[in-house]
Amino acid sequence: MLLVPLKELSCFSLLSSLGVEPLDNNFSGSFLLELFKNRSLTLKAALLNQKIISGLGNIYVCEALHCAKLSPLRLVKTINHLEADILVKAIQDVLRRAIIAGGSTLRDHRQPDGKKGTFQYTFKVYGREGEQCLQCHHVEIKRILQSNRSTFYCARCQK
Ligand SMILES: [Zn+2]
């Protein structure tokens, strides 16, 4: 643990390069569009980039993109206002539900009291390769590799 005086917090080296906190009141669709402007990154890569948005891990990016019905392969510069608003709501919804569930215990994650998180039981895409999409009930969830990380998504729902 590190204690830092409040007035030095914004220039503290470990925090100064971190992107926006997704549950911050200032995080909105228009804010996200500004961050995405002119960037040739995929949605998956951008959302995992801690310098753009802080605190989103692989599971939560996969789940949020499925919830927002956006393809992890889309370039961020092609996202419009409506899609950005939907994506912000999806990210916040997934994070809030995960916090309430105590996180996702796939291996060793534990809550402070030692209990396992239960969010893994509600995954819609993560780890569900080959299983039916719970949104469209038509196709199987695909797994692809993006920057050496697994991406799970529905090619029918997510455009
Ligand atoms: Zn689907």
C-alpha cells in the first residue's frame, strides 16, 4: 500500500498514466468517442488498454461488448454516438453486476472474507466457446485470439 498526499495524486507516477475510471460520473458516450477519435484500434484492444480506460479486464470487455452487441473486431473510429452510449451503459452494467457478485472466481480470486465471487455463473460469452449464444439462440459463441488474449463473441449479435 502506498500513501500519497491528495494534492500529489494526479501526478503520482503509478496513477498518472491510467485512463478514465469507467464508473466515474464523467464517463459517457461522448467522452468515450473523444477517447476513440482517429484511433485505428479494435474495440477489444482499446477497452483493454489501461491508458484509455482503467480497470477493465478481459472477461469484462468480452461481456460488455456482447451486452452492447458490438463486435470486438470493430475499429473504434467507426463507433457512432448511439453505439458509444450503449457501450458505456453496458460496461457500467457489467461492472456493477460483477461487483455485486463479488467478482469472478476462475482460479484464485477471493473476496476479502475468503468467499469466491459468483459472477462467472452469469457469463454470457466468456469461456462459452461452442455453446449457443444466450442472446440470439442461433449460433455458437466463437473464440478468437486478439493480442494473445482470448476473445469470446457472437458473430451474429455483435456487429
Ligand atoms: Zn448471438
